[in-house]
Amino acid sequence: MKSITRDGSKWVPEYLAAIDEKICIGCGRCFKVCSRGVMHLHGVDDAGEILGICDGEDDDFDGELNRMVMVVDHAGRCIGCGACGRVCPKNCQTHVAADQIAA
Ligand code: SF4
Ligand code: SF4
């Protein structure tokens, strides 16, 4: 597959593959710049277990919530624009270039 920009220049998408939940601070910046719904904030308990997606402002998972992290839950939607990586203050994302992924 050959990817190009509008002017015909070569473009290699860099897909978001993973977020290190131990480093992520759940700031939400990546979510705000992503137009594709690739990742969502999830709650984490004291033991580090993922409790589920945070879909309400006062969702504390019955008191179990310790912190929030961003989870890549729809990786297949990513178009590899790289915007999420540019705004992340913790450099906790892993991106994979399209030409490094086996067809
Ligand atoms: S690379 Fe672009 S499309 Fe993919 S998750 Fe990041 S912001 Fe969304
Ligand atoms: S921008 Fe980085 S630190 Fe902030 S929620 Fe996204 S992955 Fe986590």
C-alpha cells in the first residue's frame, strides 16, 4: 500500500499501538485531538486493575476508582496521523509505522 499526501508526497502513517498505563497520567490530551475514537479514559483501582471506561463525570466505580488512564480500545480506527503523540506530555505512547506492519 502506498500512502501519499494531497500534493503527492510520500506519507507513512504512524498508528497508535499502545499506551503505557504505568506512565500515562490520564490527562486526556490525546483523546481531545483524536478524530477517530481510538482511545478512551478508563478507571483504575488501587491494585492497578482496569475498572472500565469512564463515561460519566462522577463515575467513581462505587468508590473503587484510584486514577484514570487512557486505553487504546479501538486501535483499528487509527489513521496514523500522529497528533496524539505530539500532545502527550509523558511520552508513554507507542506508534508503529504502516510500512513496519506485515500485510
Ligand atoms: S495517530 Fe491520529 S488517528 Fe491515531 S490515535 Fe493518534 S490522533 Fe487518533
Ligand atoms: S496525552 Fe499521554 S499522558 Fe495524557 S492521557 Fe494521553 S497517553 Fe496519557
